[in-house]
Amino acid sequence: MIIAIDGPAGSGKSSTARAVAERMGLRHLDSGAFYRAITYAAMQRGIPVAEWPNLDTDRLESFAVSAEPADSGFRMLLAGNDISGPIRRAEVNALVSAMARLPAVRTWLLGTLREAATRADLVADGRDIGTVVFPEADLKVYLVAEADVRARRRLEQMGLAADEVSLAEEVGRIEERDRADSSRDVAPLRQADDAVLLDTTHLTFDQQVARIVELARERDPRSAP
């Protein structure tokens, strides 16, 4: 079984997908972690952002980025070293969109993500999971929420105060990321035609997780406990 959860920045895709996977006994595949790992690898090698469009699949392969099953998800590795923590840093997050829009990067990672699905039933999240990576997913969900709500949730997730100034700055970053993701030439952010739209603006985290689990069990009763 494959459940695909897509949505814009700050919509809670990863945390929601992780919780759904845990509740249903599936493996969680965070596609964003793969793109962050490639971004982090390029930064570690000192490759200027202006040169990233010149990266080809051979060069990307030389980065030695890989993933291995860990607990109920996947651990990201760089030359065998665990980088699951460093790839979450703000400086990586600020540049991952620039890396993710490159055709060579998306082509290189597509096979990696699909290969992961051959190992176990999973819940995958990202921005093109239901449209490109797993177009035949058993269930597709597109998470949305108002920009200020997404900004507040992201600040709280990072342990930062959601004061007026910080909130306004985070809303600006989120809206810019939305524009970049929606307008890119390769696999732009959009809702799959057969995806269920789930607006979480006024839902608690537990409520949105429960709704997706309910939808999954409607599609496949065998997944019920």
C-alpha cells in the first residue's frame, strides 16, 4: 500500500505522514530529506549555487548520498555518515528549493524513491509524490492551510517565538517558497486530479492524522487493525 501526501511548504506533510505511518504500521518516506541531503552534499563540497544547474547524474552519484531503513523510516547518509540532523538546518532549507527544481536531480532521485517503495508499504510525502513519483498510489492527499497558520506551526516546530515580526517574516518565506515550487518547470507543485484536498487550517494535528487514516482504511479495509 502506498499513501501519497503532498502540499506546500509548512503544511505539515512530514509530521503528518510520519504519524499516519506509525498509526498504520507502515514505513515513512520523507522525500524532502533526499533533496535536503543532495543540497547539503553540494554545500559541503563548496559548489556555488550558480553552478548547480550544471550538475549531471554522474556528478550527483559521486556525492555518495544514500538512504537506509531505520526504525519506521529512512536514515540519510553521506559517504556512509548519518546526516539526518544537519540536513534540517535553516541554511539547507533555504536552498533546497533551488536544488529540487533541477531536472537532473529529480531524475536521479526518482528511481531512488520508487525503489524504496519496493521494500515495504509506506506513506510518502513531498510536493510531487502523487503527481510524479507514485501516480498510482492507493491514496493521495493534498494538505493545505492558510499561510499564517503554516508560518506559526513552522516557528513552533523550530522552537521559536511566533511574535508579530517573526511571523510576518516566516509568512514571507513560505509564500516565496510556494511561488517557487508552483512555477518551476519540472514537476511543479500541484494537486493531483484524484487527490483528496484536506484543509488543516482549523484542524488539530490529531484530527488531520485521523482523517487520513480513515480515508486509507476506506480504500483498503485490510489496513484496519
